[in-house]
Amino acid sequence: MDEKKNTGEFSIEDILKEFGDAEPQPEEDVRLWGEEPIQKPGSAVAQDTVRLDQITRAVRQQGADMEQTAVFTPVSDMEQTTVFTPVSDMEQTAVFTPVGDLDATAEFTPWGGTADKGVFIPPDNAEEVPWQQSEEDPPKAEPYSKDWEPEYEQPISEYVPPEPIVQRPKSRLRELKKKLVAGPEKRYYELTELGLGKLQLAIFVNLVIALVSAGATAMYTMGAVPEDRTRLLIFIQFLTLLLSGLLGSYQLMEGFGDMLRLRFSLNSLLIFSLIACLVDGVLCLQSLRVPCCAVFSLHMTMALWSAYQKRNTEMGQMDTMRKAVRLDSVVSMPDYYEGHTGFLRCEGQVEDFMDTYNEPSGVEKTLSVYALVALVVSLGAGITAGVLHGAEFGCQTFAAALLVSVPASSYVAISRPMAVLERRLHRLGTVICGWQGVKGLSQKGVFPLNDTDLFPAGSAKMNGVKFYGTREPDTVVAYATALISACGGGMEPLFNALLDSRNGYHYTAKELRSYPSGGIGGEVNGEPVLAGTLRFMQDMGVEMPAGTKINQAVYVAIDGQLGGVFAITYGKIRATTAAMTTLCSYRKLMPVLTTSDFMLTESFIRGRFGVNTKRIAFPERSVRCELAQIQPEEGTPALALYTQEGLAGPAFAVTGARALRKACKLGVAVHMLGGIVGLIMLLLLAILGAEYLLTPGNVLLYELLWMIPGLLFTEWARSV
């Protein structure tokens, strides 16, 4: 014991003896700090040391794991000191600092001390009673008394979280970029490596060859070539024929590949034309007759131009897709409005374009079938002429029939309208999903228009407010905002911002009603409120003071009395105006308004956009709400994709597809008509044997005449 005193170390038994307990304390149930102990029967602990047992148990609990003994040092030697105050000393406070916890300090106040200091030790022979507030202690208010007010007016159970910011998830953007890199961007760089320079050079050289051959043919027809120079002229024509075939070897190989795939195209027909012209050229050298080499050079020039346009169009489409940061689609939904198909907009996928853009169109298949038929008919005409008038005339007839059966401009009857349309759609960030999309967008249908289509965010502005009557301005603004918010539309943010700037109260409108003359009505705070245009207020019998006739303004009347006029200005966007003009220019396409803004009346749209509103459908407000809620089914094939916000992209996709289909169909029909007429003429010449009419000059003139309407129809795609 002396040794322990010298070292300043004490055991638990020594501490208990110091306070009058000679026998060691039997082990009791250990509880957490602050809980009441459970004494075992037969315990010798005195009543005045009940609370001290809690201290000893806490020391045991902390010291058991650390295997160390409680150390007590005078206050002057250590900062962490455990001081025990006898029970009889009621004015002193017992302070205990646990070993190992240097920051926390537990204070114990004797019985009758301050009520806010933890555990209390009762006096001798006192029963354990729950703590009671003394008269000296200040009164404590109940936490949920009648005078208590919550921090928020709205109860937590009714808390409505704020609306999330509408944005495209980053995962969606990463997925989109991954698909774009693997598809359109990869294809774009493949086409870039092929380039357009070689095609442009081949087109230019072939055009020069065609002009030289055409000039030589015209001179021979007019008799400007001496007879001793005829053989030289024929030899030059034959060389130009070979050179044109060499420059167009890629087109010839493509045509041969089509035949291997059991397909027949115009390039396949070009192979037979080259063979027939070569044989006819050899025969012309023997008989001193000028062949039709100029017409073949013209055909090869147009075939190369078609290849150039196809490659350039594909590069433009891939460039549009690879630059996309968002991708939306135009899909069709049957029976959308009054039995008509609706062209709705939703989220698009890269596969919607990559899987369909390169599929052959219906007009291409028709032209391919016609080319095969033209080959058979030309061969029949050649055989007929050969049987009736000799093999040389038969070969000449066969070569001429192949050239006139397909006018030269037929090679660009499809590729040129597509190239013309693609250049316009490229500026709008829009692509059409192949001929399937063209066909789907060309059917009769309706195009829904919402508020943001006509006036995007930020285009509507509030220029000023003027109040009338005896109502408080804040009340007028609050009532108007409640009614506008219940209606929705592009004016809702403007009125909410105005109300927030005035620290106004947000009311809720009830019994909302809509009127066809451009206004709405409802009940706000138990009072009838009207909001609408000037004409609407006059129709409702609201008295208008002098100087309040403003066309673009929202008039608000409370209980039949004019309360305020809010001047609204709608900005005019050129792209939206152009989109509205093109949507109203097709008979089989009808825009239908699904807007909730009562200001967008028929007269307002006609004056703002300058379009014929007879082609626009203005359904009732209930029908508009139903149409606005309709969404396309998941997995609906996309007809077009657009990468920019606004109305111009989807609008020009629909009207552009219609113009493209019409241009291709009319162009192919005109060229087929010219070819059929040419074949009939060649059959008659073959039967009659009119060799003097089958001259290279006449064949060239016939080609040039049919090229004029053919090229004009390819310009139809510019009408969008």
C-alpha cells in the first residue's frame, strides 16, 4: 500500500475504502453512462454512494480494455484530474474526467444543485426520486407549446421538393458520343480519305471531252470537216471514247458489281453502252462514219457527277451526325388528330439513321428495272435492224438505242435533289433517315405546334404595366399570375418573375375556363378574374378606359372591373417564320396548335408570321391539352433526326422529304418518258432502215432536249 502511495497509483478497492466501504464491491451489471444501476441482492453499498458506483463502473469499463489503473494526480501536476467531493460538502461540485477522453468532462452536482448538470447524488437516507425543477430554476417552455411557431409555414409532411432542372443526363451524352464516334464519325473520315478531288477532276476532264466531241460532231453535221479529214475525226472520237471509259472506270466497276449481286443499275447499262460504242467505232473507221462518242462522254460525265453528289451528300449527313450533342427524332403516329397521322417528336437514336440511310429507294428500284427493260428492247431493235438491213446497221442501231433509252440527266434524277436538300438541312442540323423516312414523312398528316415552337424561351418580354381601378397593384399582379400559371404557356415565367420582384403572394386559381376569343377566366381568392386580349375584354363587357387599346397586351379584370394592362412583346425569329411558311405551303400537311397561351389567336399568328391561317387547325383548349399529352410508343421507327433546338429542323425535315419525293418521282417519270419515246423512234428507224436519220448529231440533239426538263425537275427540292 505504501508502495502504491509513493507511485500515486490506486486500485478500485482503495478508492472504495477511502469512502467508507471496507469490503470490495461485488461485480454488478454494467450499464451505459447515465443509466440507473441494477443492484444485486445482498449488496453492501451504502445509499449515499449509489451514484459513486456509476463512476466506478465507468472506470472499469474504460480501463478493462486498456489494462491500466486509474491514476489520480494533484491538480497542479496534471491537466486531466478526477476530483471527488464528499457527500456532506453540498456547495462543491464533483468533476470527473475519464481517462483517455481529454476533451469531454462530466460534471456531477450534489442533490439540490443546479438542475442542468447531469447526475445527482441524494443525501443520506433519501429515497431515489426523479428530478424536479426547483423554484430558483428558470421556467422552461415546452418544445411544442401553443406559442411555438415552426421555421417553415408548410408542414414537413406536405413539403413539395423543387422541380429538377431539365437537362440531358451525362450518361446519355456519353452513350450518344460513343455511338457517334463508332458510326457517323468513323464513316465520315473514311469518306474524307477517299476525297472528292479525283471525282471533280474526272468530271471536269469528261466534260471537256464531251464538249470537244460535241463540237466535232456539230462541225461534221454542218459539213465543215473536209472529206480527207474524216478518218482523223473518227479516230479522235474513238480515242475520246476510250478516255471517257478510263476516267469512268470506277462507275463501270460499280455497275459490274451490281450485276454480280443480281442487281441491274444505270451503271450496269453504261457497260453495255461502252461495248456497243467501241464496236460501232471500229466499224465507223472502216466505213468512214462518225460514231456517237459525244453522247457516251456526256453520259459518263453525268454518271460521275451523280457519284460526286452521292458522296458529298453522305459526307454532309455524317458531318451533321458526328457534331451532334443532342439527338431528337420525328416519328409518325396514326390517328393522332381527326383520323390523320401526326408527326411527333421524341428522343432519337443513332441506329435510326445508320440502319436506313443507305437503303435503295423505290424510285431507284423503278429506274433499275427500267434500265434492264431498256437493254432488252435496245437489243431487240439492234437485232431487228441487223436482220433486215445488215449487221453494221444493226450494231449502229443497238448503240444508239442504248444511248437514247436513258437520257443523260437520268443519272442525276435522284442524287441531285438529295444533294440540294441535304445542303439546306445540313445548316439546320437535320438528316432524313433514308428513303423510308422520305416515304413516311410524305404521307398526309398533321404537325403539332406548342408554345416553345412558335416563341422559344426568351422571345416574349414584358414591356410595362399600368394599373386601373381601386385595387392594390400587388393584388392585381397576384391574381393575374395565378390565372396565367393555371393556364400555362410562354407568359407564365414573365408573370411569376414580376410577382416575385414585388414579393407578392402566390394564389391558386380555380374553375379555369377558356374562351375562343382569346381569354381565360377563373376564381382567385373567391373573386372572379378575367385575363385576355382587348377584343376578349370588349366581348365580356368590361369597360375600357381611354388610351388602353394595346394589341399585344394582357388585360386583367377583377370582378368585372379593369385592374391592369400588361404589355407583352413577342420577338420575331426568322427561322420560326420560315418554318411556319413551309409548313403552311403543302396541302396534305396541316399544322395543329397545341399551345395553351390564349394570346396565340388566329389573327395574331396571321399578323405575326404572315401565313395563311386557313391551313392551320385551332382546336378547343381541352382538345389541345389531350393532344399535348400524347406521346409516341417506344420503339417507333424514326423518320428524321435533328440536332438543334427550334421548329426549323423538324419542320424542314417534313416538308423537305415531301419536296424530295416529288422531285425524284417527277424526274424519273420524265426521263423514263424520254427513254420510251427514243426507243420507239429507234424501232421505227430499225424497221424502215432510215440510216440517214440515225446520225450522231440527231442523237446528241435528242439527248440535250430531254436533259432540260430532267434538270429542271431536280431543282424541285429547292422549293422547301
